[in-house]
Amino acid sequence: MWIGWIEFDILLGDVHSLKEKRSVVRPLVADVKRRFEVSVAEVGDQNQYRRTKLGVGLVAADRRHLVEVLDAVERFVAGRPELEMLSARQRELHSED
């Protein structure tokens, strides 16, 4: 069993309040969840309205599938025009490690 995750540090575009931030982050989280069937949550910078950290996790039978899905999630998030991805950190672990 392979366990993988990717963490994004994101700068939001024209956002001036936490309410506006939610209107950008919630649809992004829902889109990633629905499109890739992964677990996703806001994992940091909850009180900063122009920044957020998102974490995406996945369990898979083989490493190749795990990496393909996480890479596709990264391309999807990077392609969103309403935000700027500052960094992405990806990690994979085997259950026997």
C-alpha cells in the first residue's frame, strides 16, 4: 500500500476578507475532491485572507498510480487563474517503510 500527499502554499488573487477567501477556497477544495477522488483540506493560514495551505492525500495500491494522481492534482491547482501556487511539496511512503 502506498500513501501519498501534496501540500500547496497558495496566494489568492483579488481577495480582501476571510469571507471572500472562503468563496475561492471552498469551490477549489470541492473541485479537487470530486475530480480526483482524493482527500483534501485547508491545512494552514486559515486566518490570513490572501494565503492558504491545502493538503491533498491519497492511498493507492501502486506508486505509479499515486504519483500520476498527485501530479495531475498539482497541474490542476497550478492552472487555476484565481490563485498563484507559491510551492508544492509532495511525498510518497510505502506501508512497509
